[in-house]
Amino acid sequence: MLDAVEDRGDSCAVTGVATALGVDQPRASRLVLRTVEGGWLARRTAPSDARRTLLTLTDRGREQLDRTHQFRQELFARVMADWPDADRSEFARLITAFVTSFAEVVSGTDQPPR
């Protein structure tokens, strides 16, 4: 959830979270509510449309996200500690391609034009 909001910056709405997580809007709304109640996200009114609510990371949410990023980096470093540099580079290339393709599939942008 926090990654989804961070990735979308200042214009993240519940629909963006739903797309990022691959869930329907009611499920995303429940998840957002729990995250807001937990103090990791805050809701604010969109400057361009008072009917629209945007999500932002709170200081607590930012701290949690920073800890999570650090943990992931340390875990990947430990797992690949004995890998040759060429293998690490190839893995980085492949995982980047995978994440990009995954995001396209989840958001529906991989669909052929009609």
C-alpha cells in the first residue's frame, strides 16, 4: 500500500491503489481506511477538485517505507553476496523488465488496441 502511494506521488487516489494492488475499489478503500487509521497515510482534498480525495504518506508512513526499503536492499545483498557481478547485473535487468511488464498487465495497459 505504501509503495503504491509513493510510486504515484502527490496524485494518488484510491483508484490508483486499487490498480497497483490488483484489487477492486471497495477492497482498496477498506485497505486505505486501515492504513489511514494506522497513521501511515493521510487523506487530503485534491487542489483541482474538492470532490476528489488524495492520499499522502505521513511521517510514520515514510519511516516505515524507508525501513522496508532498507530491509529489502539488505536481503537482496545477502542473497546475492556470492553471485558474480555479471549475474547480479543480469538479474537486475531481468527483474526490472519483470516489474515493468507486471505493472502494465495489472494496470491493463498491455491490452491490444481495439
